Amino acid sequence: MDREALAERYAQVNASLPARVKLIAVSKTRAVEEIKALYELGHRDFGENYPQELREKQPLLPTDIRWHFIGHLQTNKAKYIAPFVHLVHTVDGPRILDELNKRAGASGRTIDVLAQVHIAREETKHGMAADEVRSLLLGWEAMRWPSIRVRGLMGMASNTDDTTQAAREFEGLKALFDGLREKGPFDPRDFSELSMGMSSDAPAAIAAGSTMVRIGTAIFGPRA
Ligand SMILES: *Cc1c(COP(=O)(O)O)cnc(C)c1O
């Protein structure tokens, strides 16, 4: 591992972000040593995609890391991350909310979540349609999910070189977010996060109003 190169890329990414945008360093597939190196540069927010991988890494790393779960979460895997996860970005329906709520209650904690919205053209990307998100959040069942706090929305744009396409998708997600923030049942001080933007499309996401970018490659280099 080249610590100097890591520090340089990290500084460059940081310099490109406005103060209102939080950087989530996406560390899926990265060794514990690499994560530690970024931690020693002062970074605390890390994102992981796979529950088993996160469950194995978490005990090997400092306890003040804020772990963001950004991958698809199956109900039978929620228990691996529920005791410590800081924010689940990928809630895609009532069933995973039932499971997270149950596991949060068992751990005596509240779990913060974002609702994942499908905004890309590809069908392979997970998330709910805008209508589904609206009906879930506008009809929020507070009695059913007392240990869940909804903090906002997350989305992934189409994987394309067409920057206007990605920009349109991010703007659509921002409009949905603004509408729900205004009309939804949540305190706007809680419902305040819009997770969008990765290494390739962070500038478009930030221009559209992102509050959190999830960046792996631009910090750690290409994944194996
Ligand atoms: C892997 C991943 C990222 C980071 O992608 P990079 O291109 O490495 O920046 C961001 N968000 C999600 C959901 C991911 O799976």
C-alpha cells in the first residue's frame, strides 16, 4: 500500500467537495490496513456493500468509525450489521424495515436509514420506484417501526458517459427529496440527507444538491 498516494488522492477528493457534502469512503474489498491508513488521515465515515465482509472488518477497526451500509441488504443478513451500523442507505421496502426495526430493538438502539430510489435506466440497480417511495414515506407506519429513523433518500444514476442523463436523474431525485421533506411526516431536521454521487459522477450529484457522496476508486484507486 502506498500511503503517500492515498493521502494525495484523499486530499484531492476532499478539496473537490463543498463543506455541506459529507464524504463516505467506500471501502468494499479493501484490506483492513488500507482502511486504517485512511482512518489515520482523520477519516471516520466508511461505506461497505457486503454484510459478511463488514461484520468481519468492523471488530478489527477503531470503534469510532461510522459504518455506512450501501449495498443491497437481504433480510437474513441484517442481523450482521444491526448492532453497530451508523446509516443504512439502501432500504427498499417494508420487509427490510421490519427486520431492521426488530434487530435495532434487540440491540437497544435506533437505526438511521435512507430510502433507496431507483433512478437509473438499468434494471439491475436496486431501489424503489418514486411512487413506491412516496407511498412508503407519506404513509409511514411509526407504530410498526419505532426503532427506525428515516434520514432521507439515496440513489445511483445510470452508468453512462452521458453526463446530462446522470444530471437529470440526480435532479429528479432532489425534487422527490424536497417534496417529501416538505410534505412528509418527518422532522426536516431529521429528513436532511440525500446520498448521491460516486467517483465518476460526484460533480453532477453535488450540483444537483447531494449532501453525501460515496467514493471508493478516487480515494483508494481501482478495485481488483
Ligand atoms: C462501489 C459503490 C460506490 C463507490 O464507487 P466508486 O466508483 O468506487 O467511487 C458508491 N456507491 C455504491 C452503492 C457502490 O456500490
